[in-house]
Amino acid sequence: MSNVDYNERIPNNVHLSDNKTLQRALERWQPAYLDWWKEMGPEESTKFEVYLRTAISVDPKGWAHFDYVKMPDYRWGIFLTPGEADRRINFGAHKGEPAWQEVPGEYRSTLRRIIVTQGDTEPASVEQQRHLGLTCPSLYDLRNIFQVNVEEGRHLWAMVYLLHAHFGRDGREEAEALLERRSGDADNPRILGAFNEKTPDWLSFFMFTFLTDRDGKYQLAALAESGFDPLSRTCRFMLTEEAHHLFVGESGISRAIQRTCEVMKTHKVDDPDKVRALGVIDLPTIQRYLNFHYSVTLDLYGSEISSNAASFYTTGLKGRFEETKIGDDHQLANDEYPVLDLAGERIVQKHVPALNALNERLRDDYIKDVEAGIGRWNKVVEKAGIDFRFKLPHKAFNRRIGIFAGAHISPDGKVLSEAEWTHMHTQWLATEADREFVASLMGRVAEPGKFANWIAPPARGINNQPLDFEYVRFS
């Protein structure tokens, strides 16, 4: 079933009305979700009419409808891609067996924890970004962050449906807890560290959507390979929505870079202080923001060597990125994979069993994707004729999880003493002064077609609308 039934209280394409017990349970959860949205959703936005896309189908062609909607009235729902007839598990010890339509009892707690951890990231990012609408650089950008927010909310619904539908009382309790944790709360924080970091300004938001939402892409892609078919189908549709989030991040930073380059070229300046004096973000500061957000996001993949990752794969719960396109036996019993290690004052490479290095492999897939985006930013700088290039720091830089947790590594991969790190790290990571400067540029621009001085307009509008389109209507 590709079309979504919007006559239901909870829009869905899973025949929710055929399961009254499940329907009632989700309808009891729905008011708590709306209360959470009112408390922790975008600040001072409940009366705005926003030009949003809403999923009306899971068919890749024409799946979304654009129209004005007040966000509290957004029709969050449950959408799974159509099932494949006779789908089989493609990897691990159960390779070749029919995909599971119900949770295998022996994997119940592990699978629940995977779903809860993924689900917890969705409301966390809404909470991190809730203040940013007050300082939007344009109506176009305001609309985009609101689109990201409502879709993160829908992705929470996607995981909550699985918890309610397949995990009984435990699932219902976990679904309630997803609305009780708070990003950055000292007593009840979100599960993963990156989702407890503050997102205080729009440069941070763009970095988050470019880097951290891209981690979401790779985690969802790995879960889309799962032998648990409802999880696979759920994640496949989530990936369709996630693509816009990555676009918002990459294009947002590209536009900031473009505007900075325009100002540098017009005024013939390259000294960061002089660039800042002209009201744009100097390129070294953007690089320092990149270094921070990239290193924090790398930690989301976990330890380089992980028995948990091996277990997830062997049991068929979580695959690799584009599993079926990889030319091996999809069981990895005798395969190896290279990982980096710290040997005194040197970083060395060693080979470990591929099953234990699945986190690292997924991290490496992610890094290749990020590098491609950095290359597109550098084309903007190169086109402007400016002698500066963005570069990803070494994967061991500023890590808090895994082999390099707490080690002092420079962006070019040199092992440092603590004294050297203390002396140099402010050249590589955004300082309080950097953040204060960026914050000083943030101010709401809410007139159609107008943009803040620090960011260039996009090449085109959303859904082919003109740039001066009224993307948000204020009451």
C-alpha cells in the first residue's frame, strides 16, 4: 500500500484501523507527543503558517504535497515502504532465511535497544534547534528548519510505531521515555553525546544537518538492511525524507562560504579580523566549526572494534551500508578490515576481524561521503579565486569514544603531548570568542526575498517557488 490514509486520526499506510488495540495505544501516546511538541518544539512558532511538505504516499514519485500548515496541526503519521514478496535476510548467520515479520524472541531486547537509540535522536535534534527560528537569516531558511523539525518528529513516530506494534508493554514504556528525556538535561539526557550538545547558532545548525544528519543517513541505511522487515521498511522511507535535511546543511554552509568569498573579493581582504568587520564569517572560523562537529559526529559510530556491532551483524539485525552491493560472502567469518591504532607516539594501521570492525567500516563510508561535500565547498572558494581550502581533520582528532578517546591528536594526525594540545587546540576548534562573533551576526530576517548579510541566497526556491515567496506567514 503506497498511499497514506489521511482520514485516520493518525495518518498511516499500515492498516492501523485493523488493529484496534494498537490503534488505541498510539492514540493515547499522541496527546503526550503533542504536549512535548508544544513544550520543546520550535519556540514561538505555533501560530505560524509554514509552507511544508507532507508525505501523502511512499511512492518515490510524487510522494510529497506542499501547502501551508500550522506546525501543531502537521499530520504526523506512520509510513512504511511496500513490503517485498519473499524478502530474505541478506547477511549474517540467518542469510537466506525469510525476513522476520515479528521480532525473534532471542533478539528482542537487543532489537528494542537499537530502535530506542535511533528513536531518541529524533526528538533530541528538535530540542537542540528549538530557539533558532528566532534568529533565522531568511524566510527560506526558517521554512527549511521547520521542515527538518516536523520530519524529525515524524521519524520519532516511525520508531514509536515499531515499539508499540512489536514490543508490548516494554515498547509502550520505552515510547513514553522518549518524550521524557531532554537534550542536555543533567539528570535525564538524551542517549548519545552529540545529541546533548547545544546548537546555538545557524552555522552550528548547518553543520549539524550536514554532518550529524548524515550520520543518520548511514545508520538508517544500515538498519534498512535489517532482517526484521518492519524496521527495514520504516528506515527506507525515513531515508527519503532525510535527503532534504542533508541538502539544508550542505547548501547552507556553501551559501555562507559563497557570501564570505564575495565580500573578500569585493573588498580585497583576507585577514580574518578584517573579514569579520564586514559582517561575514571568516573561512578559518568555518573550518574550526567543521572540525568540532565532524569529530563529535565520528564518535556516534562507536568504538573501532566492537563485539556489539559484530553481534548485530551476525544475528541479522543491522547490516552494512548498501549491503547487497558488496561483493563478499556477507558473513565475514574469515575477513579482515584495517583500523587505526595508537602505538606510543605514532598512529599505525592494523588488521582486525571484519566482524569486529563494522563500526569503523560504516564510519569510513560516511567519511567518503563527507569528503565529497567538502570538495563541493572548495569549488565555491576556488571559483572566487581565494587561496583557502577546507579540509577534514584526521579521524583521530578530538575523539571521546574508541581507541583515540582522550588522546591528543592534531588535525593532520600528529600525536601531541597534553601541553602541545593545550597550546594549539584553540587554533583548531571554535573558541568562545568565535561563537560570540557568530552569535553577533544572528538576527531574524523575516521579509520575503531578504537574506542576512552573512549568507548568500540559494540558487532556487523550494518546490520551484521564487526566492521572494512567503515561505512563512506570521499571524
